[in-house]
Amino acid sequence: MKWNIIGDSSCDLFELETPCEEITYRSVPFVLNIEDKEFKDDEGLNTAEMVKFMKSSKKASSSACPSPEAWQEKMVEGENNICVTISKNLSGSYQSADIAVKNICEEFPETKAAVVDGWATGPSSVLTVRKLVENIKKGEDFDSVIKNTEEYVKGIHTVFALSCFDNLVKAGRVGKIAGILAASLGFWGVGIEKGGRIAFRAKIRGKKKAIAEMLAVIKENGFNGGDVVISHCLNEELALKMKEEIEALDSSVNVTILPTRGLNSYYADNEGIIISY
């Protein structure tokens, strides 16, 4: 049997980082609705244009997770299918994938399929895909690949920093007055993943203090090297700075920088950054 990994577009990958003959990677897109425009989060999406349009909009916007049918269309009969989703506490994507898994296993009993919760979004899902590939290459059977990857995901930490609160205000996540004041005073919101949910930790004034706060979080979690993935929304400069600071903590660290795809750009907004390790 071959292996087929399917990620929703909360994972900032379009393909495997290292091609492997026995493993394929497919992606199912979220859809972002801003005013009267629909942005499909696939290879054709121009993230910069979407962010620009989003910032010009004064109306509330929304995101729609992939349907069970969209997930099942990416599954392959007779193969090992593994779905990787954004945290089920943040979206209905996990539930949709779970329905698709049950449907394909019922329709094709020889097919194996499962869902792995990425526990956060963006770089956390990238690390999850990497661990799946690693376990598959070790020659583990299907159940062991799932079990060992899920154990690994429990140990992933995620920290993020947002400089723009416009979309959170429009979505009702931040009060309008608080959002305007934060933006005008140059505040950054620094937060963490907590129990598969997103929690704000501090409101910091200035980029330098935001960097210091993110590094403090990383140190508090007992950081000891390993893989780190940084996703950024149109802010490579900050991503490179964080890479430099993290490498200074441990010389054995392996840091990867990726641009956010549509979904994470939608929520992180302009200049936002997400780090998982």
C-alpha cells in the first residue's frame, strides 16, 4: 500500500518538502469570504492581493472549512490515507475529515484512513506532516504511524504575534475601540496555543518587545533545539530575525521559514507571525 497524506490549507505546504516515491501529499482548501468576493485557498491564491482587499473592506468576513466531499475526493481507494487538520477546537475541518474517513472506509473496506489533529495551525501542521513522513519511512504500520504522530503532536508548542487587529475586530474577536487603540499605539498581541485553542498572553508595544516576549515563551517551554517552523504573513524580515534569535538559543536547531497561505494570512493579518517547535 502507498501512503496519501492530505492536509487542509491551514498547513502552509502545497507539497512534501522532500519528495518520496511511496508518499503523496494533497491539500484541500478553505474558502475565505470577504464582502462579495470568494477566495479559494489553493495554489492560485494571491495572498498579498487578498490581504490588501481584506484591509480595504469595512464589513465582516468569514472562512469556510473543506466539506466531507472535498476531503474524500483527495483520498485514494486502496491506500493509506491520513488527513491533517487545523485544531478541531478552532474549526469544523476535523469533523468534515472524520466524516470523509468513515465514508471511504465503509465504501472501500480495504482502504485505511484516519484523521490527525494538528492541534494548532500553520507551522504546527507542517511539523505534523513531517512526523508522519518520518514514521512512515521507519516502516511503521498504519496504526503505529497514527499513534506515534499523535503523541508527538501533543508536545508541539505554538506562539504567535499579531501587529494588526482589523480582521479580529470585524470578526468580533476584539472590541472595535480596543482594536483601533492597539493599532494606533503600535501594539502587538502575543499569544500561544493552549489546549488546542488560541489564547492571548500579552499586549506589547513595539516589535522589539514582541520579539522578546516570543523568545521568553519559547524559553519557558524548555526549548532544546530540534525542528522549528516559522510562518509569516508578508513579513519575512521579522521571520528572519526570529530565526536568528532562535538559532542563538541552540546551535542544533533546524529553522524553516514559510509564507502563510490564505487561511493563516486571513487570521494573522498583515505582518503576523506564527512559530511552532
